Amino acid sequence: MNKPAAIILAAGQGTRMKSSLPKVVHSVCGVPMVEWVRRALVEAGVERIVVVVGHGADHVRAVLGDSVEYAVQSEQLGTAHAVRSAEPVLKDWYGPVMVLAGDVPMLSTETISSILKIHEGDSAALTLATCTLDDPSGYGRILRNESGAIIGNREHKDCSPEQLNIKEINPAVYCFSGPKLFELLPQVKNNNAQGEYYLPDLIEMVANQGGKISSFTSNDPDEFRGINDRWQLSQAGQIVRDRILQQHAQNGVTIIDPGSITIGPDVAIGQDSVIHPNTVLEGKTTIGANSEIGPNTWVKSSTVGNRCRAFMSHLDQATMEEGSRCGPFANLRPQAHLKPSTKIGNFVEIKNAAIGPNTSISHLTYIGDASIGSNTNIGAGVITCNYDGFHKFHTEIGSDCFVGSNSTLVAPVKIEDGSFVAAGSVITKGVPSGAMAIGRGRQENKEQWYTVWRAAKGSEKK
Ligand code: UD1
Ligand code: CA
């Protein structure tokens, strides 16, 4: 079998989105629409993907990077014209070429695979997806002859009143024989209601040549929904979200309130974990087994082990190892790394810091650019001063240490194993193992001072 290639049309602006960004970079469940389409194609075994860009090309390139090839359509003269701009890249491709739009995020790998299989099995010149909609308005209608063979497509705006009653539509997911596609494209005319070069005109051209046209009919019209405005984007988000949540539930994850939970497609969750309401898990996130996440928690591209608990917290590129806990209101920023059984409490921010096993940081603390050993206790309000306005510096705290409340650790500084920092200290020098460091003003008591002062104030009153 000749390997398949694909062309994704993504040069349009998507005016109805009312956005400064091109339509296809808007996300469904945290993944841009055009990336959903790319993934479905790759999973179906499509070998080369050419994305036709025009409006907002840089944004599309920023999303897809070098995972695809690009063709530029500088003027949007219609879908056939868009495909022609990919000709320089694919003209020598002898295999099948799928053509589809970048705004169909729900299109499944299975459907693409079925289309490719039918195309191959029938040695077709063109294989089309079609589907039947109760309300076909806006779509191109599929034209068939008396024997049921497909003979063309009519765009909504070009339909006769009878043709408007046709409910079988063109979802614009095509598979062409590569050479046939590039042979016919230059012959497409733009004498139609919109004055555009229509790709679906190729259907009639293939039929007129006596070429074989096969079709794949789907019963799930959701799959082919093209997203044109923000409300359709929201609806697609809901459909995709439900599918993902259902998958996790079937794998043994408890989803407490599906309506308030969003989980991206690249998230893995172990058995018997519980996801509480108002929680978003996105990016490449892994949650182990028997863990509880949420409520009100946002986790992005993080790794959480077994038996962990993240409660009303925010994790971004963080790691929580087995049995560790954070929250409420913990902020684990990139490269925060909690070793097993650490305890991170409320209003604690951790960035680029490894926290050793059984260490506890329970309240109101900032730990940045640091490493902390095991079994250490960090008191309330401890701050690592990691930044002098120009550079970042490292703080090292050993194992079995006690850092008293409201201490300020001015980096670079090292607090060695088994040492003690007195509450309220400003630490600017290393603390040797076994020592107590105290760095604060000495307390002075002025006997009777307040009694005298209060009496004086009292007599002032009247
Ligand atoms: C198209 C089909 C229609 C089908 C419908 C399904 C045509 C003429 N019509 O209509 O039969 O029912 O899809 O959703 O193809 N694009 C470009 N360059 C252009 C024009 C369009 O890249 O010059 C891209 C758009 O960004 C979009 C896609 O092609 O992603 C579809 O174009 P659009 O004009 O929206 O076609 P539809 O009206 O949806
Ligand atoms: Ca259009």
C-alpha cells in the first residue's frame, strides 16, 4: 500500500470566532483544534502532513512547530485554491492524499482509518465521508444519481430549492488519489455564488471522468462538526470533555462532578484515584493510584504519585512523590519536587526546589531555588531570598533541621544537617551541623514603661 499523506486547510481567519487569533489555534480541552486533527491523522498512520496557512500563519506554526510541513496560501480564493498551494510539496506523492479542514477537532482516528481502508480496498479515485443531518443548512449537499452513485456536491449557496432538501452533506473529509488530485485541481473554475474555487467541485469532475468514488457514512455527526464560532467551540469542548471523563471513569477513576472537571487528552490517572469538583488537569500530567485531586485544583504538566493529596492548589510542572500532600492554597511552580510523604500546607509557594522525604512546610512560606533534606521542619513564614534583582541564588537546607518561624534565608546559604534556626532570624552565613543560629535584634524589656505611658495618655483624655 502506498503511504497516505494529508493536507489540512488552515488558511482562513474564521471571522465568526471574533478573535485576533486564527480559528484553528483555539483550544478544545487544552489542545488547539488543528493539533487534534494532526494527532488523529498521525494515529491513523498518515505519513506526511502539509498544513496550508495564510491568516495568522505564525500562530499556527507556533502551535504545530516542525511536526508538520507547511504551504502558504497568501490569498484565500477558496478551498481548491488552498489545496493547490500544497502542490509544490506533494506533487510527486503517489499514495492517497487526505484533505480536511483544521477546525474538526472531534474527528476520530477510527474514521480516518476507515476512509483510508475503503479508499485502498476499492482502489478509488476519491473517497468521501458523508453524513446525514436533520439540519443540513450551510453545508454542501451530496448529489447522487438514480442508482445511488455520488455524482457531485452543491454548496448551500448554489443549491436549487429541491437540492436544499437534501440532508446528506459533505463534511469536507476527503481522500484523493494523489496524482488525480493534482491533475484535476487546475481545472476547477470559480463561477459560483461565492466566486471561489471550490474543492468539492472535484467530486463531479471525478464522476464525469468515470473515476471510482467511494464513501464512508458516519452515524456520529458530532465527529464532523466544524467549529465556526465560540459557542460551537464550547459545545465541542463539552463533548470532548465528557468523552475523556467517561474513559477515566471506566478505567476506575472516580469523577465526582463531571460538569465542573476538565481533563486534557494527555492525562493518565491510576485506579481508585478521586477527582473532586472544579478541577482542571492538563498538559502531560500523570496522577498515580489512590490519589485525591481537588476540589478547586489546577494541575498542568505535572507528575503526581500514588496516595497523594492535592487540595485547592495549583501545580505547574511539579512533581509530587508517593504519599505527599499539598494544600489548601499551595502553589507548586515549575520544578517543585516533593519527595515521598512531604507535607506542604496553606499559602506555601515552591519553585525549583526539591523537598526531602517527610519534610514539612506547613504555612505561609516561599521556597525558591533550594534543596531541603528529609525530616526537616520549616516554620510558618520562612522565606528563601533567592533573588537580588539580577541573579538567582541557591539555598541548601539539610536533613533533620528546624527552621523557626518568620526566618529569612538570604541565598546563597547552606544550613547543614541537624541544625536549628531561631525564629525571626535573618540568616546570611552558613549554619554548621548541630548549631543553633540566631540572627535577630535582642529583646529588651523596659520595666513599667507601658503602665506609665498609659496613665499619661489616660489623663490627656480629659
Ligand atoms: C466547506 C465545503 C462544504 C462542506 C463544508 C463542511 C467548500 C467550497 N465547501 O464549506 O461543501 O459542507 O466545508 O464543513 O469547500 N480555507 C482555506 N483557504 C481558502 C478557503 C478556505 O484554507 O481559500 C480553509 C478554511 O480556513 C477552513 C476550510 O478551508 O478551515 C473550509 O473553508 P470554508 O470556506 O469555511 O468552507 P465551508 O463554507 O465550511
Ligand atoms: Ca465558506
